[in-house]
Amino acid sequence: MGKLLIVSNRLPLSVEKKRGKLYFHPSIGGLATGLSSFYREKKALWIGWPGVSTDKISVEEKVEIEERLFTDNCLPVFLTSKEVERFYAGFSNRTIWPLFHYFYQYAQFRKEYFEAYRLVNEKFCDVITGVAKPDDTIWIHDYQLMLLPELLRKKIPSATIGFFLHIPFPSFEVFRLLPWRREILEGLLGADLVGFHTFGYARHFLSSVLRIMGYDNTLGRINLKNRVVIVDVFPMGIDFDRFNKVGENKEVQSEVEKIKRNLKAEKIIISIDRLDYTKGIIERLEAFDEFLKRFKEYRERVSMILITAPSRSGLEHYQYLEKRVNELVGSINGRHGKVGWMPLLYIHRSIPFESIAALYLIADVALVTPLRDGMNLIAKEFVASKRDKRGVLVLSEMAGAAMELGEAIIVNPNSREEMVSAIKQALEMSLDEQVERMARMQERLKRYNIIHWAEDFTKKLEEARNINTELRSRRLTKDIERKLVEDFSSGEKRLLLLDYDGTLVPFNVRPERAGPDRELLSIIEKLSSINGVSLVISSGRDRQTLDRWFGRFNIGIIAEHGVWVKKSGDVWKEFIPLNQDWKKKIMPVLEIFTDRTPGSFIEEKEFSLVWHYRGAEPGLADVRANELKDELITLISNLELEVLEGNKVIEIKSAGIDKGKASLLWVEDGWDFILAAGDDNTDEDIFAVLPETAYTIKVGHGLSKARFRVNSYLDIRGILRKIKEV
């Protein structure tokens, strides 16, 4: 087992140059502080930008930085000031940040920003590939590095790569606004595991992957050309014990006493955030102003402490926000304040951990009401710090944390009425109710803390690695293909069982458009003329179509998934006698679903009905397919029918018939060599009845009984071309 490489935009240790001297200090931020203990415990290597640009340091200082960071298991990725400006301030924070937080009106789509973003991701890739070993695990973090997984995949194809997004992933309708949407998705799909804070973010990602890239998923597993990408949910935790024990810290105790001496209010509300337009600070202040207007009895009894850490102050929207906050604070204090009491205490700077912890301890209410937030750890830290379980959290439903902290007072931050009511409810909540709510939230946070979160992600990443390792091990390699051809050559009695759609030809939306091409007909003609070779084509298609295409060849055919069989030189026979009376009951249901699902259509076969939905809008098609399956299960409960689910098709046919049973008409004859190939669930019945010595090949990915895998029908044709020349 190799080492763990953690990759993020910033290192946990930052470098500053002041007055010609280098200063090293811990980085501020949830990721750096949250993962610090985990990465030290795992002896991981952390790779990221050190915080100082190369054009501001000498060669000697660069070496000094590398050596100092090395002692903390950190490896720097050096960037120029221009790269930082266009990559970080540009594409990351002028494009991705507003777009992913649904402030698309602020997003700037400038080509030079994206090119810088690509260049910096490539720089990260070069540094990582310089130190990564094949058995290392690479865990990439956040929106600044979304191209990196695929860049690494190209350099290290067998690498184990995880990616976690710490901000929201927007809905498809918002994400599609991004001109470089395909590049971003391709980058993320280079990972083995892509993680999000909430199910909603994961669902949006999967929806975008389907609609833009065309890749469907099964329970969060995306089957790509030659590997699987797992998408899962990991709500980020905090160091619960650290915050739960802050009251024991003497410096924190001193800060608590200082605040109490200077603030005489009966009730204290805190609001702690970065100064960012996504945080809902303006809406929060307006709600507090309205609260004081409406409930005059709380004047001189309640004060709010507003802390905003400076953030991206060079960007225009942040400058406007700072100006607006200052105006509102002055307006509220001027309107409601009195000698000896100010409703708002405003601090616009970063404050030390001890001061933040003290505010958590003394606060009666915490207002955490972002307009959109990936998770929001402030909410979790506030809850964890309340060892006495006194206090109330008012939390925005737009924060990822709301999925876990349901006992908080959950509000829509855009509703001033809800916000005002929530403040009043929080201030008047009984102690018993406070304790009950807080206890439940604390138990949850204690159980799923930052270490649990990190270990949960890395464990799932190991599972993803094992799945892809297994897929690689079952891949039909050149050596296995060579052995297959040799075994075919040495055999005297040889059977080829080949599915049609998706195996010999690409799967087509419309059945009538997927007839065999000249190359395939030439291959079939050659194989069917070789002595000692029996070729059988199995399909869900009707016998008339298959007879029209292949009736002139000396081959066997299985039609309608085993309803009809035809041996070489023989006539069509029903495998089991069937009737069609049930169709009158099922057809009207399929017609209703076809009318309600544009792009879908019905195919009627002699003894089955098929509802095709590949051409329908993906989201609607999946909903309708599930609804139809539920409806059909009820309808066929007293009929000898079964519902068969294939590749974007639902087929209703008589029970007890499948390709596997039909293929036994040939398999039981005894053979020196057997080759079977198929691409969907219906072909698994054939794989199941074959001996272990048979060459069974799954085309594409997904769970399969087949011994080997290939990527597409082209690989199967390549094999057939080789054996026909033997």
C-alpha cells in the first residue's frame, strides 16, 4: 500500500514575504484546519500553492520554502502572480464560484481565465507525477482543481484518484451556462471517486454528466469506456472534541470574561462569516433590523455581534458588498441604538480561534443563513462548542449542513418574514427544548467527525480502486486474445454464441436503423463457411427481421430473447408454445406512457411488447420507466409474464423463456471451444449456462458473469476477423 497524497489549492502552511523576510504560518480555512490532524496521522504528503508568487521571491528563497515545507510533509506548486490572478481570482472566483453558487449574473466567461486555469492544473499535474508512485492514493480537493483528475489519469492510467468538491454543484440548467462544461466534466470523470457534501449536489452532477456527456449511472456508478467512476455523498465533519472542550481553554475563558464585561445585553446573537455575497449577510442584517422595528421590547436587551473576515477584496462584487454592509450597520445602530447600548457590534477582520470560540460559548443564538453554501462548518462548530447544550442555531436551508442539523431552526434566507420569526423563536425557546435539540445535533456531529469523514472517503476510494483493478484484471488483453485465437485454431468442434445489438453493431435508438453493414456480413459469411464452426446469433429482435438479414447464411438464430429458435438449415420453431392474448391488456398502458414521454416508442414483436425510451429526455425517461415498471408488476401479477429490463428498453414477454435456455439447444451438443459475447442483462442468461472453460465476453461494463470484458462492438469484430483468418 502506497502513501496518501492530499492535493488542494492551498497548503496547510502558508508563506508570506514581508519587508524582505519569509514568514510561515498555519493557513486559515476549514479544509486546512480540519484535515491537519488526519494528514499528519496518515503521514500523507500535502501538495498545493504556498501562498507566495515566484516573481516575488529569489531562487534562494524558493529553495528555503521547499526545505521548510518538506519538514511538514508539504510540497509546493509555485505560481506566478499572473497565474494566480487569472487562475484563482479569475476562473476560480469570477467564473466557477458565482456560477456554482447560483449567482450566474456575476460569472465572467473569459477564455484567458480558463486557459490559465488549465495551465495551473497542468502545473499541479507535473508536480504530482514527479513524486507519485503507482500504488499511491491521490485525493484532490475543490473547485480550483477540477481538470486535475483527468490530467493525472492520462499520465498515470492505473492511479487511484479521489476528488471532493467542497462547494455546491449546481443544477444542470445552471451548469450548462458554462462554455467549458464538457472540459470540467471530463476532468472530474478522471477520478475513481467523486464526492459531494449532499445528495442534491451529487444528483445535479450525475444529471449534468448524463445530459452533457451521455453517461448514465446505476446507483451512483458511472460506466465509462474502460473503468467505473463512483459518485457518493460525504458530509464533511469537524474536530468535534476540539470544539466541545474549548471551554477548558484558559485563553478562551479570558476572552469570554472580556466580552461579558463590555457587552451588557441579556441575549447575544452571533454572526460569523467570510465577507462573501453567497453568505446572505445583507439579508441577515435587514431581518435583524426588521426584528428590532417589530418587537420593540427586545431593544436594549439583545445585541448582535457581526464578524466578517475579509475575502477577495480585489473583486468588484466584494467591494460593493463591504460598502453595503458598512452602510447597513451604521443605519441599524443609528436607528435603534441608545447611549450604553448598540444593537450591532461589527468587526471586519480575521480574529483568532480563541476569540471565535469565546463567541460560540457566550452566544444565545447563532445566525448562519447563507443564500447558498456547500456545507458551512461554522454551524457545526457552534453546536459542538455548546457543552452545556444551551443555545439555538438558526440555519439556512440552502446550506449543506441543513441536511444534518435538522433540529436547528431552518429558514429560507430570502424570506425576511421567516428570518424575523426565527430570531424571535430562538430568543424565546425554553431551556429544555434548547437542550433536547442541541443534544441530538451533537450526537450526530460527534459520530461523524472530521476523521470519520476522511476515513469514510478514503475507504470508499479504496473500494473504487478495487472495482477498477478487478475490471482491468478481467479485460481481454492481447495475450488472452492470442490464446483465444490459438484455442479456436486447435479445436475441431467450435461454437460461437453472439448477441447482435451492442455486440456486433452499435446500439441504435431506432430498431429499423441498425441492420448489418457489409463488413459484418462478410465476417458472418466467412465464419459460417468454416468446417467445424457453428455460429449462433441471439437477439431480442423479431424473427422476420433476423431472417431477412441472416437467413441466407448457414447459422443458427435465436429471436425475441429465446421465443423462436432456428438451427442451421432448419425452419423456425417456437421454443415453448405461447399465446398473445395478454397484449390487449398491456398495450393500452404502453400507449399511455408513450404519449406522456416524447421520444419513446413501442415495438410489437410476435410474442412480446417493447417500450423503447433511449430517445426521450433522460430525466423524464428514468421517471417514466420506473413508473411503468411499477404499473406492469401489478398488471402481470396473475399472468405468466415477466418484465425484462434492457439497455433503455422495457420488454414484456412470457415467463420462463430466455436466451440461456434457448442456447442450450446448441451448448449441450459438446464442444472443444465456445465463445460467447453480449452487452446487456439478457446475455447474462447465456453466460450462466456455459462451462467455465468457455470464453465469455461482456461488451461494456457493469456487473457480469462473463470472464472477460471489452470496450465495444469494434473489439468483438476485431476478434472475429482474427479467428476467421485462422
